[in-house]
Amino acid sequence: MKLGIITSGGDAPGMNVAVRAVVRYAIKNGFEVYGYKDGYKGILENNFERLYNRSVSGLLNKGGTILGTSRVPEFLNSSVQLKAAQNMKDFGITNLIAIGGDGTYHGAYELDKLGINVVGIPGTIDNDVALTDFTLGFHTALNTINEAVDKLRDTSSSHKRCAIVEVMGRNCGDLAIYAGICGGAEMINTPENRLKKEDVIEKLKKMKNEDRSYALFITTEKMYDNLADFAHEITEKSGFHAVPTVLGYIQRGGSPSSEDRLLGTQMGIYAVELVVKGIHGVAVGIRNTKIVHDSFLDVFATKRKKSKLYDLLEEVS
């Protein structure tokens, strides 16, 4: 019995933890485990290596992914998908565990239709995958943001500034809303809770009139065409000197948090259990602290629920 494993899309702390759990538990269940390099690119190029218990030793505290990752736009083509599936079958691998986000899942679904039994594990710091409360990497990224926000608050209060902090998340505002509440932000701008420029400036003017000495504003990425220009506008109109900080890729790095180490271990073991039972075409998740699975089609068809933390905004802002 042979089992393949890939990490795909954006890297996320906790991917290595899941790889470690999959390899060790799969070997216990009689599988040979093969890791493909750089996600779907490795499948297309037949670039893989056999993984042993020693191959995954010392991964619990290691960020990133030892398997490497990449984005492969051409994998959207049916002929490319067919080639990938055939490459795996030629070597006798008909089971695959794919760790990544929405793009990874769509590739996994297509391979599953071509006879490769695929189970997905959600690995992305954005926490933007449906039917799971949390994705691998989210908690670690949140901790990184919290640490940065605390430091920015120190310097902002010293200089009586408005700190504008841009965090990742794409179309999901979970990193911003969680970090904003944890960091005591006066304003939080997300795709689910969009703030107009005029409202931001008016609130800052009101804070200035109330003799508030500094402010913290957290926003999800790509909410404004040019964050530096908006900061300049705030400075001109609000009375606060606004300084933008884009945290960028630092959010993806670092040693996995305790939450992500536990989640990666639980999800990795559960994914192998599904393979053993012959269940495929599904994605692993966690809901209400319980590890679960849902079909890829259900994940695609379900709109991700808005975080309940938005209910706290009025109380804490």
C-alpha cells in the first residue's frame, strides 16, 4: 500500500506537524509514504521521495513545509490533471493526502474524480476554508500579529500616532477581527465589516477631540487601493499622524503554536484513518472541538460563516 502526501498553496505553520502525523500513523497502518516536492508540481514532474519515521523527526516546532510548496496555475487544465493522475498510478500510488487551502482542494477534487483517492487537510493562515472552525496556521499567524500589534501600540502611544496595521486574509477577515479584539484596536476593517474612509476619519477626529492620545486601526489586506495614500489622508483630516505598517509574509513564518501542533496532529491522524476506511473525496475539519470531514463539493458549496467575534465589536470598541 502506497500513500502520497503534498503541501500546496501558501505555506502555513502546522503543515509540517500534519506531515509528521500522517507519515508516522500511515506507517503504523502498513503504508509506504511518499512525499511529493512543491505540491502539484512534484506530481507532474514525478519528484518525490519515500518518507520514514526518521524523515519527520523534529518537525513539531518547525515552521514552513519540508516538502516545499508552489502554485501551479496550469493544474486547472484537464489534460494536466490527467497527466498528474497517471503519474501517480504508474508508480502505484492511488491514495493522496493534500494539505492546503481552497485552490489545493479544487485540484484534489479533480484528482479524486480521476481515480486518486484524496483526503484534504486545511492548511492556510487565512482561515478561509468552509466547514472548519480553524485551519492549520491560523493560530500561529494570529500570535505573530498580536506580538507585532503590541509593539506598534507601544511606539504609537509614545508618539501619539494612529497605527494602521494591514494583515493577511484575502477575502476572509478572521485574522483582522481576532487580532483587533486581542490587541484592543479602536477600529477593525474586514471584508465582512467594511468601514468607509469617511467613517474612519470621523471616528479618529472624535477620538482626538476627546483627547485620546493614540489609536490602533487594523485592516485586512487589499481593502484600500493604496494604504499609504489613505494614511496620508488620515493625517491631513483627522488630527492624528497616521503610520501604515504592512506585516506581509512575516505572518506565515515561525514555529507552530501549541494550538496548531495539536490540530495538525489530530487532523493528520484522522486523515489516515479515512484513507484506511476507504473514504475519499473529503476534507478534514474541526467544528466545536471535534475533528470531522465533509465532501469537497460541500466545502465548495458552503459559504463560510461570519465569525461570532463580530458580535463583540460594539461592546469592546
